[in-house]
Amino acid sequence: MRKEYPKISFLIPSYNHSHYISYTLDSIVADASSLNYEILVIDDGSTDETKSKLESWCERHEEVDIKVTYRENRGLCATLNQLVHQASGDIIRLCASDDGIYQGSSLNIISAFEHSEAQVLIGDAFVVDDQGATVGSSAISLNGGNLLKMQTQAGLKQEIVANWSLPGPCVAMRKSVYGIVGYYSEDLLVEDWDFFLRLAALCQIQFLNTPFSYYRVHAANTCKTLSYERRFRNNCSQLAAGKQRCHLFAGKLRLLLKIECLILRMKIAYLWLKKGFAP
């Protein structure tokens, strides 16, 4: 008898990644073809050839349970929230439309959830370049994360609060998590740290030192922007998130978050005084 797996919803917010979207979808099918899964894509008003690429891919893969929604641009957080509301799976996996899913990772995630009380699982990612060539073995390390410290739940939560380094496709969650922590804050420019602060405060999180995905590094990565104006806006958004979520923590974690907020204030002040940007 074939084992009944819990359903996985792969959520893909898509925007101007026509060169990569087929790679993303192909990686999901390679990973989950034997599992119970759905792919949900919302194209957030792309102005490149994303729509034609998606339509062509769907025509070639009629056997895949995929739903694609095209609409005007509303931003990443609104797109993520709409995707979560559409999802019917027990497990949520997020993947940007320029990243990929590591083959075999979903089966490992299902097994980990079956043998753990964790509500959130975090893995690592291989780093790939514009052409899909692997250029790094750990996206977390690339972003300055401490893999050794993440082995314990306490250390992992400290990393989330005080040393943010987790790429989006490195997380898998039970869908019930959204009923605990809420959805993505649509009033913030940068949503990921804010959402993970709530996860760290309210949920059981476990790190698996194994690849979940492929994380693409290219010129358009917003987290690596060289624009001082963009950095200023990102820092302001991060500071707003830190201040808003500080009450969720106590003891050492609360102190660490306050220190992070102070560091963000200093970065904002530098850009304000030296580069002329104003809050």
C-alpha cells in the first residue's frame, strides 16, 4: 500500500524572473513528484516575459497540480498572504521565483515533522549563480550565520534575533503556524525578519543541517543592494519590526533585540547624516 503523505503547498511569489521561473518549477517537480503536493504561483504584475514562460511550462506539465494567478503589482507581503490563503496543504514551503528546491528535501521535511514537535523547520541552501552553477555550499554561512549555534533551539532563536541570516527558501512550516503568529506585515518593506521574530517568540523551531533549497545570488537580489537609499529604507523597516516585536521576548532575547534596534538606529543615523537620507 502506498504511504499517504501530508500535502505540501509550494508557494511562489513571482516578479520579473522570466529567466529563472522554469528552473524553480522544474526543481519542485523533481523534489516532490512522488509526494502529495500543489504549486501555487502569484505573478505580482511582472513586466518581463514571466507570463509566457509560466503558460508554456503549464502546457508542458498538465499532470502537475499548479495554480497560477496573474494580477497587478501589490508587493511581496500582500502576495505571500494571498498565497497562504490559497494553500490547502498541511506543510508550507516558500520559494522565490529565482530560487529552487533541493531534490529529496521535502521527504526529509515530512519525516522530520513526523518525529518532532517542531512547528517550523529550517535548513540550509546551496548558493547558485545566474547560470545555475553552484558557487557555495551554505547560504546561511554566506549571510554570516553561525551553523553550529543553530543546532540548539535556544541558539537558533538567538541567531534569528541578533544575527539574521536565513534565506527565504530555507524554511518549512506547518500551516497552523499562521494561526499562531499571524500573516506577513503589509506595512513593512522587509517582511522576513519581522515574521521570523514572531516565529522565534511563539513557536518551536528546529534546525536541520541539511540542504532545503538553492539560493540564487545575482545583481537584482534586494538583500545585497548597493543602493544607499534602499539600504536606508530597509534599515528603517527592520527597526520598525524590531520595536514592534520586542514585547514578545523576555530576558536575554529581549536584550539582544534591543541591541539590534540600537545598531539599526546607528546605521540609519549614518545614512541620514552622511548620505542625506531622512526618516
